[in-house]
Amino acid sequence: MKSIGITNEMIKIPQDMILDILSILLKEELNYEITEVLENRAMAVFVIGIDQSKPRQLKAFQNIQELLTAYHEFRFSENETLNWRDN
């Protein structure tokens, strides 16, 4: 049964981040479903149910989005200020 204040958000999570994101989902008791596994891209597609009336759930989802953005910037950055390979 779907409540009026619940929205479903679909996100793609890289394999490297799945455990980190799952720990947030479990800690904050967010409802989620893994709807697809993209083996060739090493990603999983999650649908997360967020109760819009609960600020804590909104903040947790915002934190997940920020982690994924930071990961993407780190992973695909073309302008590395420190090249660890040269050390």
C-alpha cells in the first residue's frame, strides 16, 4: 500500500559504493528495492522509497546523492591535482 507522502527515487549505484549506500539505507530504515544489476557496467539500480514527511529520510537521501556525486567526480576526474602513479 502506497502512502501519499512516499516518493520513489531511482538511483544507479556503482559496485564500489553499494555497501556504503546499503549501510545508510539500513541505518535510516529506508525502504529500498534492487531492481536491476548492470553487470557490464558494475552497477546496481535501486528504487528508494522516501517519506516526504520525515526530514531525516530526506536528509539521508540527500547524503546518498552527495556521496554518489563525490564518487563520480573522483572516479571520472580528468584534472587530477595529485597523480598517485608518480609517487
